[in-house]
Amino acid sequence: MTEIAVPRWGLTMEEAMLTAWHVSVGDEVTEGQAVAVLETDKTENDIESPATGRVVELLARVGQLVEPGQVIALLTQE
């Protein structure tokens, strides 16, 4: 199982809001593919998949505040 976690963008980042998912459970993704959008007080950025696989679970919902290091999705590699 591969985890997709919230990256830390800058030393002062304490939280971000998940504003969109680009994938759904069951979708195939490739390494580097944008899977979600996070908004901080300074910017909005895509989160990229760290590996190729299939999305098996989304652990955060749109509009939810998330913290750096928090796992927001799980992939299975086939």
C-alpha cells in the first residue's frame, strides 16, 4: 500500500484545505499525476501521486483542513 500524504510547503505551513480531488476510488494513477488540490494561506498547489497504482481509499474530504504529513489517500500497486 502506498500513502499519499500532505507535503510541507515552507517552514510556516501548519495546515491546508483540500479544495478538490482529481481522482476517485478505483481510478488508475501514474507517478507524478496530480491527484488533489490543496490551498494554504499563500498558494494553491496540486498534490502528485508518489507512485503508479490504483486509488483504494480517499481519507480526506473536500473542504477539510489537513496537516503536513497527514495521509489523505491510499494506493495499491499492481
